[in-house]
Amino acid sequence: MNKQTKRGGIALRLILYFTITLATFAVIAGILFYSIISKLNLDTSRDTMIRSATSIASSYSVFNDDMGEGRGHESGKGEKQGYGIFAALAGSLTDSEVWLVAQDNQLIVPEHGGSSFSSNPLPEGAQEIVSAAFGGTATAGEYYSEILGKETITAGAPVTSADGTVEAVVLVNAPVQDVTSVTESTIRIMAICFAAALAAGLIAAAFLARSFTRPLIKMEQQAHSLAEGDYEAKSNVKRSDEFGSLASSLDTLADKLRLSAQEQERYQRMQQDFFSKISHELRTPVTVLTGSLELLDQNIVTDPEEVASYHRELYEESRSLERLVADLLELSRLGNTDFSLTKSEVNFSDISADAARTAGRLGAPKNVDVKFSSDTPFLPFDGDYARLRQMLLAVLDNAVKFSPEGGTVELTQKDGVIEVRDFGPGIRQEDKDKIFDRFWKTEGPSNPGGTGLGLAIARSIADRHDIRIVVPDTENGTIIRFILPDRGPSELNS
């Protein structure tokens, strides 16, 4: 329920925000558009009416001259009658109220289709327009007409005689409502357009919201799956925007969590296997010690030679147990990142020579000759002398153990690569990845007292010094290479 609310909430908020933005824009644009259109229509109407008034005034000048010639320029009622007839005719043609203002400022308004007329005082609102027209300037303005009983736009233009004298003024009147009705019609059309645009905008907002929420929903589902331990879950969002970047980050996180889980599982298996092997390695010497002590304690064995034999066996098993505990402690210390090595500038050639001399003494009982050669007497290296010597001795000790009687072990140093080679039975291909594992050892007479931790300690020391260990294929015996950091050609890795 909460999930659906969140998903719907985002989409609804997006649509709401989009609608509010569009509606706000529509209102502001409508107000501005209404103001502009109203002013434009009013200005256009003024200009149109001024042109109409000017045209009517010009026509009336001709009409007045003709009437004057026909009646000998009579004045009075006949002249006003002519004004009324012309005004009525012009009004019917222009669909406006056309009035004439005589020189005595009497307003002549046609009645009954122009068959009669009435003279009225000049309306107060039209005085400025009439004054400007009598001054020779056509102009327009708005005022409330008491005669028409409504707000009007009135344009005035001068009627001039042949000699340029202003004889009268033409007033053209149109209700303001006629102008506002055009504006209102325009606004209604605009409102319909905005409503259609809003509807289209809502549809677009719905699609936009869906395009936003769909990848979010997929990523949310992936996040829940990851939280529940399903590290194979993918968002399957393929986009080139920020959503795509976030989805890619989640997929990367899923891959890292999966690898971490696999590593954790592997570590747990190794830990279980480690404890199992420790138990196995401890059981044998403890069983021997317990059994031998029990026989000696109960005086079951009394023969001096047998007692001495048991004492030797107890001593050997104690030493074996001591070596096992020492190796475990050593491995534990090396695996602890807080355990610091005593590093300094050392000569690796001295370390190799020292390890070779010690290995020669180890090989003496089997007449195994340990040979050392180096391409340089000085190979500088930043490391712990004692630990590096221990690393080489662990491998050399193994090489001596598996060398035949009277065999040879070679320790060579060239181009920053230290190589230990023996000519024993070699290592099976399937065992190459295991020889540095804890407690892995070859069973047999060649390795009776081995703990299976020597090579694991050697690898730990190498790792702490960033030294790579490589076991290349060879047809005769075994080769183990130590490649110092940033030294040695790349082909030595194979």
C-alpha cells in the first residue's frame, strides 16, 4: 500500500506541478493578452472612426457646396435640414451614429431615418473633440453619451468650405460595447485555445510523469531485491540521462554486493576448512602424546630402551606441535594489517645469498647442493630483511625436501627476478593453484614433518612486499619465481 502511494504520489505531484505552472502561465498570458488586445482594438477603432469621420466630412463639404449653389447659400432651417439628411445617410452607410455640429455649437441629430432632425446642446464629453475639430484637427475620444444612453467612442473631423473655412464638425459615434465585444470574442477564442493546450499539457504531463516514475519503480524494486539478498537483480533501465546513470550505479552496486557475498561465502568455507584442518593437524600429535604418556604413566612400558624410544617420540611430536603453533602464530601476525614490518633499504642480493647458505646446511643430510647465482652484487629493495629471508627459506626448504639424494637446488637472481628451482618429482598441474593454501601439503616420505603452512607464510610475506609469485610450467622439477615490484619482463608471468 505504501509503495503504491509513493509511486502514485510522485506521478500526481508531477502532473499537479505541471498543471499549476501551465495554468499560471495561462492566467498571466491571458491578462497580458487581454490588456494588449483591448488597447489594440480601442486604438484601431479610434483610427478607423477618425478615418470615417474625415471621409464623411470631406464628402459633406462637397455635398454642402452643391446644396449651397442650389439654394443660393440659404441658411437657417433649410441648411440644418440638409445637415440632418446627410448625417442620416452617412450613418446608414457606416452603421454608426453620425452627428453634425454647426458653427453655433448646436448638435444636429437626425431622427426618423433622416426625415427630421433635432438640435441639442453640445454634450460636455464631446467639447474637447469638437474644439479640436473646429481647430482643424481630427481626433477621437470616449465619453458617456446622454443622447445614446451608453459609453461611446466619438471621432470628430472638420467640414471645410472651398476657401478652407471650417463650417461644421462631423461626429461619428460607436458604442464602446461594439469594441469590447470584439475583444471578448477574441478572449473567448483564446480561452478555448488555452483550455485545449491545458488538456494536451495534462496528457503530456501524464506521459512525462510515467517516463519519470517507470525507471524509479524499477530501481525501487531492484533496491528491495538487493535488500532481501537477491544480488542478481537488475533494473534493466537503459537511458542516457541521470536516471540511466543512477540505474548503472545500482547495477554496479549489485555486482559488487554479489562479489562481496561470494567472497564472504568463500571466506566462510575457507574458515571452516581452516578450523577443520587445524583440528586434524592437532589431533595426531595430541593423540600420540596422550597415548605415549598414558603408557609411561601406568608403567605399561618398563623396558629402558622402549621408554627411551617413547621419550624420543614424545620429543618429536612436541617439536612438531611447537612448529605448527609457531607457524599458525606467524601466519596470523602476517595476515593482520596492524602488524607492521620492519622495512628499510636492503640489498636483496645479500638476502638471497644468506638464504642459500642456510638452505645448504638444510640440504647437507641428503647431500643436496644449493647453488646461488646473481647478475648483480647489489639489488636495492625496501623491505624487512628477516621476513624476506624467511620467505626464500620456506621455498628453499621445500625444494630441498623434494630433491632426490645428491640432487641440486638452484637459486638465481636476474633482472629483479628471484627463481628457486629443484629437480624433484614436480607439481601436478591441478595442484599448482593449491600449493600456497594453508595446510595444503604433499603426503609422503619426503615431507614427514610438514605443517602445510610454509608456502602460505611465504605468500603472505610476498604480498606484504608487493612481490608477485609465479609457478611456471616445467618438464623437470619445480620452479617458483619471485618478481619484485616494477621489475622483471612481462613474459616471466607465464
